Amino acid sequence: MGEGWQLIKIRGIPLRIHPSWFLILMVATVAFQQHFRLNLASSASGDPAAVVLWALGLVTAVLLFVSVLLHELGHSLVALSQGVQVKSITLFLLGGVASVERECSTAIGALLVAAAGPAVSLVLGVSLLASGHAAAHVAPWLGVMVTELGSLNLVLALFNLLPGLPLDGGLIVKALVWQVSGSQRRGVEVANACGRLLAFFAIGLGVLLLLRGAGLGGAWLVLLGWFGLGAVRNQQQLLQLQSALTSVTVKDAAGRRFRVLDSGARLRELSQLRLAEPSPTGAADWLLVCDRGRWQGVIDDSTLQELPVQRWDSDRVGDHLQPLSSLPCIDGDAPLWQAVQQLEQSNSSRLLVLSPAGLPSGTLEPPELGEAVLARLGVKLPDALMQAARRHNTYPLGLALPQVVRGMLASGELPPTELPPTVPPGQR
């Protein structure tokens, strides 16, 4: 779903309208217009004019989505109190959704955030129904509007409490299982299974209603079930992504974006090596330097830029080395999530991969890391997409792996740790 158009900010949270919202606004306006026509036709004020009925339908539809907005604000404000940044609230075809930067770091916090939305809808529903009689004494149309909005808010609250993802009830189930089992992953698995059952039930019931001529109601249930299956599939893919990040090791994903030079070589050879390189994809290969089989350090192109050309034939590569410890390093047996974290912490686009003996054995960059994760998920990307990722040195398909790792760390699924760069032996 796209971002839509931003209208305003509420407590720093952008409120967006997706184009599909206008479709459901139109449908709701028609439904409410018919509802007012049926309920006001026999009132003392007589049969209202058509333009009045349409105006009442539109106002009621807008107020219904104000209720949806308040529901999402309930989630968002509690999330902010738990230290979770809310990126936006978007109203769309199926209601509203709050987009958060990450999940809560505790099961209790996640439970409070999930329960806040239905609680707001429940309070709104009870309050409006309780005031419906008084509103009817003010004006019949006002009584109909207040009672209808109260009923719909109760339905919104109860519907969202159904125990399956992506509904709030599914999030509550996830939080409760997380609290009892100590595993957020287990909570997601249980809530996902419930969500899948609910989605199939909604689709089956919707098809049955369609066959019996229910029309819009049946189609709406099928649409909700389809949307629910998509959300369940997304959660399942996230679980698989997390599993890949913890089970695949760095050495399984590593490439070899370094070349080896002898420390006795002249700088002229370094220049010729660079000129002979094919058109680079991403950053140039690292140049590691050896002396009689022992790793000495690394040299970069700044040496050629700083020295006059006359010295290229006299100065040796070994005279201008930087230690290998200047490169961000990681052990080849480390899981991929640590590589994602270290790439982000070191603000580097490449890691030097070390063998069990602490010697350079390869390199790891975001495109290779992302490709290894996707391969574990059974996804094979076309060469054109991988070439584009290598050219920009980014995760393929825009995989948000740093955000996934941050979420896993915050939820306790990964051990909290700082990852200082591993230093090769002899370079300390």
C-alpha cells in the first residue's frame, strides 16, 4: 500500500489518506444515505429532501472515519509512551493503519499498544449509544446518526478483538503468548495460525453469502479474508527472514572483493592494477598486502593521489601501508544478523571476513548478504536486479534488514551485544 497524501500532523504523527479511502467513503455515504431515508421517512418532520439525506450520509461516513482515526491514535499514543516512534497513520480502503518504526521491546508494552485501539472504540461506542436517546430529542436525524455511529464503534471494537493477525486481537494473543513463553517468535506463530483460520473462515462465509445473493456483505467478507491472508503471509515471511539471519553464517554469504599485492611491489604496479580493472560495480576492491606469506596491511588509492607520479617507480607498496585493523572485520562463523548490525554500526559498506585462524578469507557486502538471505527463503533474483544492488551497494529489493535486526534485538529474540570490529592477529 502506498503512502497516500499527507493532510495534517497530530502529535508529530503524519495523517495520510490513501486513494482507496475515497472509494470506501463513497460506499459508506451511499449506505448511510439509505439508512437515513428508511429511518426518517416516518418521523414527525416528514420525509427529508434528497440533498439532506446525502449530506447526512456524507457527514456520518466522515465521522465514522474520525472514529477509525481515534482508534489508530489510541494505538499510536500508547506506542509513543512505550518509546516507539510512529511514522504515520493512513486511512485506506479497509479502515486505518498506524505504521511504527519498530515493535515494543516488552510483551506488556505490546499488549497495551494492541489493546488501546479497541478500548477507544469501545468507549466511543458505549458513550454514543448511551447518548442516542437524548440526541433523538434534539433532532430525529441526530439520534439516528449517534446511534448508528455508536453501534459501528462497538462492532469495530469487537471485530478488532478477534484473535488473529493482523487484527488487534491477534496482536493481543501474540503479546500474551510472548509474556507466558518468553518468546516473541512463538507469539507470532500462534497468532499467525489463528489469523489464517479466521481468514479462511471469512472467505468461506463470504462465498456462501455471495451464493445466497448477499451481494456487498459477502464480497466485503471475501475482501477482508484475502487481506488477512496477505497479512499472515507477510508475518510468515518475516519469521523466515529472522530465521535466515540467525541460521546462515557470514562465510556462507561471503564473496571476495579484495586483491593481494606483495609488499615489495612498486606503486606503479598499484596504478596499473587499478587501470586494468573492469568497470567497477560499487566500491573498488580492497588491496591487501602480504610479505612472504604473512599479511602486512592494506593500501588504498589515496597514496597514489597524495604522491607525485615521479615517486611511483621508487616507493614500495609496503612503505605506505595501513594496518588491517583499519578495516571493519567479522568472524566467518558469525550469524548474518551480526554482519547486518556491524555494517550499520561501522557505517561501512563492506566487512573483511576472517577464517577461524583470524586470517582474511573473503569480504561481505549488503548485496551478497541480502542474496544469501533470499536464497534461504527460496527466492532467486534475476541478474539485472542483483547487478543494480551491487552497483549501488545496497540490499536487493530494498530489504530492510537493519530494521529487522533492531526489532529482534529490542524484543529479546537476540542477545544484546555491542560488536567491536574483530582485529586480525598481529594487528592489535
